Amino acid sequence: MALNPMALDLSGKKYANVAYEEKERLFDEVKADDRWHHVLYGCYECGICVAACPSARFYDFSPRVIAQAAAREDVDLMYTLMNDSVWDCSQCFSCDRCPRQNSPGQIITIMREVAVKNGLKTAKEALEGYGRIIYKIMSTGSQVSPDMLQPNAFPDWGGHVKEISDNLDVWRKALPPETLHTTETGWKITDKTIVELYLIWHMTGVMKLIEGVDEGLFMILVDVMEERLEEAGYDDISFD
Ligand code: SF4
Ligand code: SF4
């Protein structure tokens, strides 16, 4: 049988050059999260989470392996999974039907956050393709906007995409709710709302996370956000 080049290597060899103390430090950071004691209560190894997991159908990925490694406190394996597995989860939380009351999806959320906070190379690589979406959300407060509907970005959507993108403002103005008469955002977002979002992202450390994975994107966002915050009277907010 041919070997699958995408197969997950759980042997620990791939990260043998990383000091055990460093792997342990990251696992300790995962366990120190306030949510930790509400997402893992041991594991029956029953596999119900795997049966419910959509990502397990398409990738060499298993929420059971992650829950087991966490329950057994397998430091080496947790490090491998934090690098090579957690980004395959689609965060749907179907695995919450675990009979042990575990939430493998939330274990993964915590592991991802620790990976990002510590600037792991694998986390940066996994998030590389999302820069455009992050920029859109952070600069406008809306994830997908009509002006992203461009023929070159979506060639498989057919010829009508060009016609719609050429006359986007006309199409949007034909929609009954006035809040949808926008092209740069999914709907109208008031200055008050966007400023509140900026303050939340600043105070909850979201900006620090972005700086850790993509410094260039961080700097662009800071420019946009500082200007809007200053206009709203928050000229003492600093992203340094
Ligand atoms: S995490 Fe829960 S559902 Fe998954 S194998 Fe362990 S006990 Fe079963
Ligand atoms: S949250 Fe992740 S691990 Fe859980 S079922 Fe969804 S994809 Fe699978």
C-alpha cells in the first residue's frame, strides 16, 4: 500500500529537535487556561467524537487522539498535535456529544490560541491565507463583503459573476433593506459599532495575537484603527 504523504506523523520524530522543556511549557500554558477544567474530564476512548467529526472524514485527523493525548498528559504528542493537527478542525463542536462531557473542539481552541500567542511557525503558515479576511473583518467589522465578489477570485462561479461585479452598487440598491445598500461591507455598520469592536479587540488581546502571526497585517490594521479611534476621541489608545 502506498504511504499517504499527508499522513500525520505521531511518532514524535518530526519534532525531536525541540527541547522537551519547551513542549512542556506550551502544554502548561494550555492547562493554565481558565477553560481547561471544563473541557476535559478524561477519555473513554469510545470514538464517538470521531464519528461525529466532519474533519475526521476528510483529513488524517482525530479528536479522540487529541483528547487522549491531553488526558494522558503526553507532552511530546501534544506538541506534535498543536503543530500538525489542530488547524484541521473546523470548530463545529459536533464532538461536544462526548459521553465523558469533554469538548475536543474547545481543547483544540485553547491549543490554537497558545500556538498563535507563542508565534509557532505552523500557526503562521496555517493562518497565512486568511490575511484578506482578517483585514476585512478588522477594518470594516464585516467578514465577507459584496465587493469581494470578483471574477478573478471566483472563476468557478460562472460568467454571471462578472455581470454582477460590474454593476454591484445597482444590484445592492435593489435590495429592500436599506442596511444592505453597501458594497464595501456586508451591511451598514455604524461608526459607534466599529469603534466598540476596535476597543474590544484591543482590550481582549486580539491585536497582540494578530501581531504574533502577521506583523505586516498588524501594522496596516493599526493605521486604520488608530485613525478611527482618534476621530472618536480615543486618542490615548496605544497598540504598542
Ligand atoms: S473524547 Fe469523548 S467521545 Fe471522544 S473518545 Fe474520548 S470519551 Fe469518547
Ligand atoms: S469541533 Fe473540530 S474536532 Fe470537534 S467535531 Fe468539529 S471539526 Fe471535529
